[in-house]
Amino acid sequence: MSQFSSSGKQYPSGDPMDGFGLTNVNVTTSGTTLEQMAAPSLPGPDGKPLSFYFWDTGRRITNKRKVRWTFNHPENWSDWRAIAWYGPSGGKSVPQANTSAYWVGVSAMAPTPIDGAASTFVNGPGGAPLAWPYSGDDHVMRTEWGAATVHAKAHLQASSGSPQVDFSSWIQMVAGGDATGYFSETDDDIESTSSGSGVSGIVGSGSADFSVAMGAGAILVAGYVIPPLPDDHGLLGRLREVIAGGMLGKYIDMGDPSPEDIIRLKLISESLDLVRGERPTSTDAFEALMDAARGMSAQELKRTIVSTQTTLRRGQAAVKYLESVAAKQRTLATKAVATKKAAATKAAPKTRKPAK
């Protein structure tokens, strides 16, 4: 079953907007179209009005208040969530670009989206103060001394344990949003999976550059998304060809394995072989991955590198744990031997010295 829902939240906290008209419908028919116009403002928790900022359509972000969703492949996804974000109207505009990063479908992210090395900006007279990071804030680029072009980072992580997300597009937040026309969203390029996954984002749907004129101000949000997995004719197909016919197939759900699955499950199968006293299978997971790398795109290589590094870190943690278990077993074995010797010594009959 495919389910679409929408809600209103406060940016960036994620607190619910109680006055927002929620939507929750089952999508069963190809060609289903849904529209929703967000209110320009809604009462906040303290009664003061909060202005519409932007829509998270589920795949991208837009400052259009009205979004039209067209679902042509509801069988390819299971849960589609859209969020309308609201916040304070703000005060007087200042000559600077204020930025934030947003993980589509999730929440705002703390790291700056500004790639300073690829951006252009003008510092103050004599090179000071710096236009970026302005007053030490790497989310702000000053335009007081000249125009600026803010370039977005291609990849971000919300935290060290979060997955890498890729840049999708910039939007300029305008209090109350853009009431003209509508933003169109579809599911046309969402690939079907064996489990009926969630909704994938659209990478590079807009330019990574956003220009702000000298003396102008702008509040910018950079959207980041988890890109869709390669389809069977791309990376997955090549990996499957490499491992086809091997014992590894017993441990892989051929519906949707990732590169790190290939390594992780192969290592599991080899470990099980060793535990059983059997000779490990001949297919080497890392060799298979290197063979497949020759046909990967730059995007696939980046994702595979991150996944492999994660797998290696997990492997190192597993090795440390195995070593600690082995050390405990050696200690217990040594104590057992010592206890056995002591018991044997105690039980042995004492030899009486001959009388003189």
C-alpha cells in the first residue's frame, strides 16, 4: 500500500503546526494527482503568526505555496511524506546571505552548506572584515562590499554517524512564500525495489550557485537528499555478474544488495565456512568490488567508498571484540589448568619419610 501524508512544522525545530490542514491518503491508482496550498501564515504556539517558509515535497524543496503531486508509479514506493515549514517573519533585511542546510524528508542540518573555496565574494576595504565567514559565522556571507555568489557543498553529513547526502537545489525563503503558480512533483524516476522503499531525492535539480547583488540580503536554504540506488543495469547488475554462481548468493537478498552488503555478507560466509571447518569459497569480495569499480560512475564511486569505509570500521570493531573474547578464553583456560594442577597436587598421597 502506498500512503501520502502532509503536515506543517516549525523551522528548524520540527515542532508541529497544529493549525495546518493535514493530509493522509492511500494512493492506489496510477495517474493520481494531489494538490495542496499552504496557508501564508498560521498561529504559532504563543499565538503570534508564523509565516510559510517552504515546502519539502518529499523529494525537493520549493518556496511555492502550492504543490501538485502526480503519482504514476505508486507501486514503487510505500510511504511519501511532505512537510510545509513555518517560522518568524523576520526583521529588516541586511546586506548578507544567511544560509542553512536541509535534509529533505528529515530535518534541518547544522553544518554550513557554503563551499567557500568555490564561492565568490568581496571582503571589506583592505581585506577586512572578511565577507565569509562573516563575524566568524560560516553560514553567513556579507554583500556590503560587493556582490556574492554562494556555491553549495556537493555533499554533507548531519553528524559523524549520519549518511552522506547530496546537494539538490537552493531556494530563497520569502515570508509567506510564492503564491503564483504551483510546483510540480512526480514519482516518474523512482525505481521499484523488492521491499517497496521510501521516496528518493533528486540530486542536482537546481544550480549549486546562488547570486546575491551588492548590498542585497537573502535567506537561503540548500536542500540535500539521499540519491536513488543504481538500477539493475548499473552498479548492482555489474556486481551481481561478478559474484554470480558463487556461494555468496546464499547469503544475499538479490533484490537490492549494496556494495557494502557484497563485502559484509561475503565475509560472513567465509567466517561460517571456517567455523564449519570448510575451505572458504574462492570469490573474494574486495576483488569483486574492485572489478566492478571500473564501470562505476563518479557518483557510484563516492557512495561505494563511504560504504566500504563504514564496513571496514565495523570490521575493526569486530576484530577488537573477537580479540577480547579470545583473551578472556585464554585467561580462563590458564586458570583452569592452574586449578586442575592444584587439585591434582592436593589429591596426591603424601610420601612418608623412612624412619631412621
